[in-house]
Amino acid sequence: MSGSETLSALASGLAVWPGLFLLAGGAVKAREWRAPDLDRDDVLARVLGDRVPLRPVWAAVAATEVVVGALVLAGLLTPFPALAAALVLGAAGMVAAWGVRNAPGAGCGCFGARSEQVSSRTVWRAAALTALALAGALGGGAWYDVLQAPLALVVVLAAGAALAAATPELRPRDVRMRAYQTVCSHKPASPQRTLERLRASALWSDAHEYLLADTPHEQWRDGCWRYLTYPAHYDGEPATAVFALYLGRSRNADGVAFVAEGEERVLGQIKGRK
């Protein structure tokens, strides 16, 4: 292989990583879009607000990522899929940059429910993937051309290793959860937003019949949790309803316990659900 052919193979080979990231992210989104309630704490949901339904946009994004990623990996219609990948990833980077400024603590949505919170790392990763996709388009060939150039292949693999290191979603679940708990404990969480989220939840619907007020009597935060208390009446006894709301993504972690008035006796509990 001549030097120019090696450079062309190197540039083309770099497109494999944007293709893989798009295909993986799109496949996860496609699997989750039918969920009873999509995570309303993702940056995409924050950008759309209440004006645009999240579900059809989520489906469109998933389909776009899957199609573009698959075309890049199949090596078809080069270099247009790589250009499309650069556009998609560039747009994702701009959304992430908006999220860092306007929605700190929101999930980036890159890999659905597995996603980390949006951060400068999210923006730089999207920028790096955009650059790799543009390099692939300039290379002009299919990514697997790099398999014929051993030295270029080493560079492509090194780029993939760097991207993997910048992607916590690829780490084992227990490692990710420990890291997330550390971040979560310092996550900004507006009491008003937490209250709005509670009132829109299935947990609130299940517990509301036992409550004697719609305004919490007391609320406080402890690490990744916010607690709210309401006067209540449960199983024929006066009680205090203590809501425990997880400040992370899972609504299944939420719950409410009904504690007998003046005692430490739990009369009943209701778990959160989607």
C-alpha cells in the first residue's frame, strides 16, 4: 500500500466508531420507545418541553441513528452515510452543549436508560465522533479498507480505546452505579421540580386517596433522595405519608410509607411504578 492509500484507509477506518455508536444508541432507543413513560429527565425532553410529544421524536431519532449507523458499518453509498453520521452527531453535540448550560443533571440520552448525566465529556465525545465521521467521509472508502493497512488499523483501534474510556455506559453496571451514586449525591434537584414530578407519577395516583392535603407538610434531602411528608389517613388510622423520591432516573425506586400518627409503626407501603 502506498502512503496515500494508507492515509485514505486510515481516514475511512475511523468512521467505524461513529457507526457503532450510532447503531448501538439507536438500537437502545428503539427498544425503549414503547416504554409506558419515557424518561422525562433526558436533555431531549427538556429541549422539547411540553410543546412537542417526546415519543414520536424519540422514535425518529432512534430510526435515524440505526439507519445511518448500519449504512456506515455496511460500507454502502460511501461517503454519504459518514457525512450523515457527522450531521447527526454534530446535532447531538449541540443538544448536549445546550443541556450542560440549561439542564445540568439531566440524562444525556445517548444510550437510553443507561446514559450518564449530560456533561462537558458528553459534548467532547460527540465532537470527537463528529470529527471521526468527517474523516471517514474524506477518506472516501468503506471503513473496512483499514483492515488492509496494519499501521492504520493500530491508530483506528487506539481511537476506539480512547472513546471507550470516555464512555461510562460501557462499563460494568456495578462500577457505573457507584460512580453515578457519587454524582447523584451532588446533583442539583429543585424541590419544586421534584414535587411536580411526584404529582405526575403513578405513585401519586396510587397514594392520593389516603392523603389529607396536596401540599407537603415537610420535605428534606438526603444524598440521592428527597423526602416529603403529608398528613394522611390509612386503614382507619391517622397517619403520616412519607414519600421517598430517588433523584436518579428509576421511578421504580420511589415509594411511600404510611406511618401511624405519633408512633414508629408502618401501616402500609406503596412502591413506585412506571
